[in-house]
Amino acid sequence: MAEIDAQVPDTGGVNPWLIAASVMLATFMEVLDTSIASVALPYIAGSLSATTDEATWVLTSYLVSNAVILPASNWFALRFGRKRFLITCVIIFTISSFFCGAAPTLGFILLARIIQGAGGGALQPLSQSILMESFPPAKRGAAMAVFAFGVVVAPVIGPTLGGWLTDTYSWRYAFYINIPVGILAVIMISRFVHDPHYVRNAKPGKFDGIGFGLLALWTGSLQIMMEKRQEADWFGAGWVRWTFVLFTIAFIWFVIHSWRKDKPLVELKTFKNWNFAIGCALIFAFGICIYSMITVLPLYFQELMGYTAFTAGLVVFPRGIGSILGMPVIGFIGNKIDARILLTFGFLVFTVTSLIFGNSTLQIGPTTLLWPIVITGFALSFVFVPIATETYGTLRNEQMGNASGIFNLMRNVGGSIGISLTQTMLERRKDSHQTGITNYVPQGQVWLEQRLHGLTGYLSTRTDPANASAAAQAQIYGMLQQQSLLWAFIDVFRWTALLSAACVILVWLFKKVHGRAPAGVH
């Protein structure tokens, strides 16, 4: 009987959609802040007398503390009460946001970002588990559409909003904007969210200090390697090699410790559930795909087309519109069509749009890729929501908190790896293509000489003839670099398309989840 009750939503008599709005607001704030901060980095560096490399620790410090808390959030929620812990995290995030905005030095803002990351780390998994538990299995697709709005749309809105706030006011307002949102979230969570009986009566056991320490070591090491990999030339630097060794040892020890221990900080035996294991693998790959695209598209418009950060944000903003249009659609049909079919559609459309981006040229205008960008956002709705419903579909409600922490960590780790691989690929493929084009020059010697002669003659009428030849050669070299960078972007787009297409294979490893209670409940 207790097992049956564990599947019935325990909302304390509150409309579950009010609960959804409350927790989604907190999630939206946390995800939005990450992308806003990335846009403001150059301004933060200038204001605080720091180099650009030093300023990137503003992102790294947040991601490290965020990653540590993500999978550990379930134990804290069970120990202190999930509602109380969620409100505390929102308050910590909001107050630290104020101190981030008011920071007078780089060291001050880094400390504030570490605290902010710790507060924000629990928001996504707690919000997701509360959402899944507040709705019956038949309506979880619609609930996840609301959650997906915060996770998918916020990173798109962030750069545009961050660019506008930074240009119009100051980078400090990119953090101050969290204050009214955080206050509203605390009020709504206090009013509408309640702990279910299995959370109120939970006995999480003693704090797993060893597990937490190992978790902090391997997640921190991984995030630092991913964030600082390019400037350290990956394994070219000794400290990176030692960090990798530390990551490997801590990760293996963490897995063995958590698997053997009774009531560990993170319950890894949840991976025995087939759908959950497949879902984690799929969200990891999805994180690589979507974060690669979110990173590379604005760079494409900035570095190749010469757009400002704000203008590039406006150009990619329609992806958010596509996601907004897709959420109600997936919410309506999510429980009427096999989720594997929806996922296949989403990944295949994402593949096609990535290939369209991979066929771009330097002659595109601001609206050339408008519809592919909108369609990409629409397709994301058909990926994020069905992944969650299939992943959690055969889990009991009391497993949701632990599962959500692991699930969100897998997405974030995939995103970190995707961003690192994308930026590294851009640099190295650009050099490779530049070498290839240069090697082709002898075969096109006549064309090159004609082009150089024409440019020299043109520039001679506008500058000193002695400098015209050097200026013409500089223009030719600039064209070489531009073409090399274009082909590097094309490689990234096509690689993302290939990975997205491969995800379709994983999709069909899911066991079908029907719109009923999870397996094993009678």
C-alpha cells in the first residue's frame, strides 16, 4: 500500500500548475544568470582591472561549486526538508547575486560567485523533482514542458538581455536583475510548495563526508580542465596532467564508494534502472550538442560577420521563440505519441538544421538563417521534454530527487565538454584549413597574382604606392584567415549534426513508458 501511495502526487491541496510556476521561476533565474554573466565578462575584466583570462574564473568558480551541489542536493533536501532547503538556496543565490554586482575587486566577485554557484546548484534538480512528483505520470509531459521553458529558453534570452543591460546600464545589473526575481520566487515557493510525506518522513542517514569530498574533487577537477583547457594547451601543461590524474582517481573512488556504501550521498544504484541509464547517456550527448550550438552560433556572427555581442544575441534570439512555440505543442501531444518517436523527430530536425548551418557562406545576411534558427528551437522542445519523461517514467517518486541531481549533472558535464571541444576544434581546424589553403596557393598562383595586382592598383590610388603592396598582401592574408575560420565553423556544425544523428540510436534503446504509474506498481 505504501508503494501505491508513493506514486500519488502529494501537493498539499495546491494546484500543481502553481507549483510548476513557482519552481520554474527559480530555475529560469539560475539558468539565465549563467548566460548573462558570460556576455558581461569583458566588461567585468575592465572594471575590476583584470585580464580576460583572469575574468573567466568568474564563470569557472560558479560552475565548480554548482557541479558539486547538483548531485548532492537530494541528501540536503531530505535532511533539512526540501521546501526549506529550496527556499534557503534561492535566498543564498539572491543575496550572493547582490554581492556579485557590488563587487569592488576580482577576488570579491569570485568568492561571491562560489557562494552563488552553491546556492544555484540545487535549484534545477529540486525544481525538476518537485515538478515530476506534483503531477501524475499521464501529465508529466506537460509539466516538463514548463520546466524546459526555463532550461532551454533562458540560455537564449541571456546573451541578448545581458548585452542590453551591460550596454545600457552596467555589467553589475546582469546580477542585480536576480534580486526581484529571487524575492518573487521565495514568496511563491513559501505559499505553494509543500513537502510530500516521503520527504517529511525520510531518513537520509549520516552525512557522507567521504562521498562529498570525492564528489567535490572529481567535479571540480573536471570543470577546471574543461574551462582552462585551451589556454593551457590541454595536456601540454603539467598542471593539467596532474589535474586529470586527480580527476580519474577521485571519480573511480567515488563510484566504488557510493556503490558499496549503505545510504551514500549520491545513490548510483539508480543506474540499475534501464531507462534512467539510457536517459543519462542521452542527456549527456544532448548537452554536448545544444551547448556546442549555443556557443558557436553567436561566435559565428561575431567573428565572421563582424556583429557586436548584442546584435549577435538578437540574431540567435529566434531560437527562443521556436522553443516557446514548441512547448505547448509537446505539452499537448507528449502523452499521446510514443516519446521515442518525438525524440527521433527532435534529433533529426536538429541534425538537418545543423547541416544547414554547415553549408553557410560569407555572403549570408542577418535573416538568412532565421528559419533554421527558429526550427532548431522548436526541435529542442521535442528533445528535452520526452527525454525527461522517459528517463523518470519507471522510477518511484521517492527516487526522483536523487535521480534528478544525477540527470542534471550529466547534462551540465556534457555541456562543459561540448563547449570545450567546440572552442578547441575551432582553433585547431582553423589552423589546419589555413595550412591546406596555403598549400593550394602554388596551384592557383596565376589567380593570386592577378588578385594581388588588382588590389595593389586599387590601393595605390588611395595611399602611398610604396605601402599599397603591403596593404594588398594584408588583405589577402585576412581573406585567408576568414576562409579558414569559416571552414572551421562548418566542421563544428557538421560534427554536431553527426552526434545528433547518432543520438537517434540511443533513443530506441528506451523501454516504452505508458501514461500510467511506473512499472512494479499495482
